[in-house]
Amino acid sequence: MKRRKFLQTSLAASLPIVLNGMGLRVVPRRSLFSFINPDTDRVLVLIQLNGGNDGLNTIIPLDYYDQLANARPNLIIPQTKLLDIDDLHAFHPAMIGLKDVYDDAGLTVVQSVGYPNQNRSHFRSTDIWTSASASDEVVTTGWLGRWFEGDHPDFPEGYPNADFPDPFAITMGSTASVTCQGTVANFSMAIADPTSVGGLFPGFDDEVPDTPYGHELAFLRQSIAQANAYGDVVVNAANLGANTVAYPDDNQLAQQLRNVALLISGGLRTKVYVVNIGGFDTHANQVDATDPTQGTHAALLKNLSDAIKLFREDLKNQGLDQRVVGMTFSEFGRRIRSNDSVGTDHGDAAPLLVFGTCIHPGFLGDNPEIPDQVEVSEGVAMQYDFRNVYGSILMDWFEVDEALVKALLFDDFQYVPILNPCTTTDTQEAQPEPVEARAWPNPFSQTTTIEFTSRHERVRLSIYNNMGQLMEVLFDRTLPAGTHRVQWDASRYPAGNYYFHLQLEDGRVKTRPMTKVW
């Protein structure tokens, strides 16, 4: 078995505490709370929504409600049943808990997050999101694994140790998260129950042969011993930790977040936790045919919403909330138009949720624009590249330099103001200056003019089709401040819906639809 594969799948659920002569001692637990620095010992919790969440049924764009109702008549929730946030936005009625978090200034909604040239395959798109690669590039490391590896290039050799006694990352479940995969080893430890970690016998301490088999055997023994040592500190933290709220037994995600809160409370200095909730591949029976407020998706959103609310309440009760930020992600959104099976098919962009105390609460970006005539294959157009979200969290939460963020993610990274790391008394909501942009005429037959206003800054203007595929980049260069007009000749493209995506140097974006009629 390859070392990378072994560590990705085995570093852990159920590992023993006894090292049995392996030469790697269990690191004693020090005074648990004396070395916690609330300004630097920050925690990121990732919630993976497996299957592709329907963002248009999660955050409903009220200004395009009629168009959405026309596109998905068998799914649409009556407007009187929605949980209104303001004149433009509403939550699904099952998301009462998350509405409470939003009202408590604990939630940021980043609109229409995706990537250029969206791949609608579950497996490939999940690879893209966990590795932070381009859609046409295969990367075998995770975005967080590369970050960890930059500071700890020798891992797993010599770990744990007195300076780093705790796991760098923990996945709640049976398989370590690919987000934390490094070149040689996965920095994440998979745990099902942090209060009961036991399992594998590490083998004997006899000398191994100087052969490829012997090298792999030695590596296997070292990996088991390392996991045993980490298991010891995890159990200690779980025994010392506490929960202040009751998490429902029938909500698996809530139980995972309960364990995360328990370990943070117990003093574990793990930086990243990954939890999962599945079932979002709602091709059929997404809603109850007799009541669209109920059904499969409603139950999933209720579990997600309730779990986040309880987790946040637990952290606040223990004074831990300023150390923790959470973020959801899913491999893609769903298409705008529903199908005949009372469901939705694989689409493109979707809202991404960031929760915590140290954030800029509210909405970042515009509501997705729903055309009057929605094509069968049409998805939600991207506003924010997910790698810009990742990089901005690395910069603000873990104080990673922007140059390193570009090296870890991509050269075109642009900062997005999502977090407010609670290091000052300034907790005002971020209010990016609106981007003025339009296309006219629209609809058009052969050509249209895109008009926008910018500062003196670099501007990238791109054209996408209704499946999220990049058609062309009209320009990518620095422009003087003022109003600019660019003509797009679409004569070689078929009739249909297209989008222009305007990306400004200061992180502001604008995505607008355009319709070619013949």
C-alpha cells in the first residue's frame, strides 16, 4: 500500500494508546489552558455538504422569486412560508436556527461561490474543492495540507513532539479529509469517538529488513505509533472538555460538532476540524409533493441549521466563540430549472456560509439573477472563486502572507473581506462599494456593449456560458479610473443565455446575464 494512501485512510479512527517499544513516546499533557492564546490558537471548522447543495432552495432571492417560481414550479416554496431576512433575501423555512444565528450577527453568506469551467461530476468537483486546483489541473494534495506542510516539511517524522503534541487537523468520521492531504502524509486524524480511541496493535520492535517491504513496514509501524500518541492527547482533551447544550442524538452533524466543541473546550490545540453531512444529491423527491416546505432537502437544511446554532451557542457559553470560525462547502450547486422528478440536477455555483463571532456578518455579493427564460442545463453563474474565499480565510484567520496564499492556491488570488478577527474593537459590517456594470442592448442579436465603472486598478472581464464554462477573456489589464465600454461580438456563438464576470483588483465582483436571441 502506498504511504500516502495508508495515511489518508488509516491515520485513525480506533487506534491504540500503547506504543509497545516503537521508540516514539506518548507526549505528556501539559497544563491545558495556560498555553492557549486566543489571538493565535484559532480554529477553523469545515462542514462538507456532500452531494451538491441546492443554493436556490437554501437562500431564496426574493427579487427574482417570480422567475424562480416559473423555472421550478414543482419545487417552489410559497413566499409567505419563507423566513424573510430583508427585502432581497429569505431562508428556507426549515432554517430557523440559522436565521437566529444570522440575527445574532453570527453569519456571513458569500453569494454564488464556484470556479471557472465548472465540472458537474461529484468525484472530480470534490477533488477540485478539496485540493483548490483549477478545473483542468489534477492536484494530489489538499489546500490545507500544503499549508501545514510548508511549516512542517518533515511530517510525519518526529511528530508528535513537545512543541506540537496535538493533531494538526481532525476529521470526525472514518476517513481523513483530503483537504489536509500533504505530499507524503495526511495531516488530519480521523476519529469517530474522541472519548474512546483504541485499536491497532503496532507490531513488534524486531529489526526490519533493508528492502522495499521493510521500508514500508517501518513506515506503517511509525504511522500507527504516531496515531497512538495523538490518540492519547485526544482522549485526555475529551475527558477534560465539556458541552453546555444538548445536541440531538438523531442529528449526526450535531453530534460531530458536539465532539468538536468538546475537544476545543478540553484544550486541544488542533487548528482544523472537518465534519460531514451527506444526502444533498437531490435528483428526485427533493420536496414533499404535497408540501414543498417539507421533504428531503428541508430535513437536511434543518439538521445543518440546528447543528450550527447549537455549536455556536455551546462555544459562546464557554467563552470560546472568538477562537472559532466555521465554513460550509459543497462540490457544486444545483441547476436553476427543476426536473420532472421533483428534484434538481447538478449545477454550478451556490452560496457558501461562514459563521462565528469574528466575521463581517451579512451578505457578500449580489443575489443570483434568474433569467425570464431559463434553459434546461443552466446553473447559477459564479460571482466568487472559492479559492479567493479559502485564501482570505488563511490570511485573516491564520495570518498567512498573501504571497504564500498565491503560492498555495493560485496566482490570480484576490482578497475578499469575510472575517473580522476580533483583534480590535472595530466590529462594523464590511460594506464593499457597489460595482456598477451593465450590458446593452440586452437581449441582443450579434453584439452587445458591456459598460462598467472602475478605479485605477487591474480589471478582468470574462464571458461564461450558462453551464459555467469560460468562453473568452475580453481583457485583463490595469485601467484608469472612470467609466469603460467594451463591445462583445457574439456572432460565432449560438443563441442562449451568457454571463459577463467583472473582477476588480480590490476583490469586488459583478456577474450579470446577457441573452443572445438569434
